[in-house]
Amino acid sequence: MSSRLLKFLPFALGLCACGPDTSATSGRFGLDVVMSRAVANEVHALQVSVVKDGSRRNCTELQRTCLNTQVRREDLVVLEDPRGNEGRALRFTVDLAAMQNGGSQALAVDVPVGRDYALVIEALAVGSPSRFLGSSCNYLKVVNSGDNAPVVAAPLVLTEQSCDPSIAP
């Protein structure tokens, strides 16, 4: 299973601002997720995290196993979803009905304005505790409070590990 690619392409990530207010402390980060039907049945949730000092990190290495085993909690920025939930990692339950037959699921995350981040999206399997299926990593040079340039996420490579990917808020 580790050699298969989770069909997250097109996994279009668009950076868009909440408005032109330059005093804002975060930028809205829209995520549109598309995956193949075969793989969608294995994925229960997507966990989104943003790591500080992204350029110092190797995305290939970050994708090998659970992010929480590779970075300190303080290295993760606090994110917020549209419902006001905050955390160093936000989980979004995968809508399998929407994903069937090549559908998509839209997500949104507010990321603090800043520079030099790495965006990590982990695919989690059903179960308790959660099980890591694989992840995707992209470098974010800048997150502005205004309009941001669109980003296309790297394909998520399945590298199933026995680690628990849970990250405390």
C-alpha cells in the first residue's frame, strides 16, 4: 500500500483572504480535496497542520511518519476552522458520499499571517486510536492577510505507520 498514491491531485489549495483588512492576523486557506474512490474508503479524516520554519524542514522526511513524532508541539502554529475551533492540528471528517466517484470535499483553515511555513495534511484511518495512512507536505513562503497566490498540494503518498497521529490542541 505504501507505493500507491492517494489521488489528491487535483488537490487544489487556494489561498484567499477574508477581506482586504490588512490588520487581520490570519489568512483564510481554502482546501478542495479530491481522491479516488478506492482510497477514499480507507480514509476517515484529514488532519491539517502548519509547521514553523518550513524551509528548514525536508517535506519528504515529514511525510514518512506521524508529524507529532518529528516536530515539537511549539513548532506548530494554532489554526482555526470556519466554526471557530482552534488547535495546532485540525481534523476534518472525510465525507465518503462526496468522495465517491471522484467527488470533492471543501475545507477551510485560517492560518496566522507569517512567513516560512510547511503545510502538512495527514490521512487518518478509522479506529481508536487513529492510524496514520500517509501525508502531503507543501512549503508556504508567505501567508498574507490579503489575497494569497493559489497553491496546489503535493500528492499524498500512502506510507501506513502504526503511530498515533493525534496532536493536542
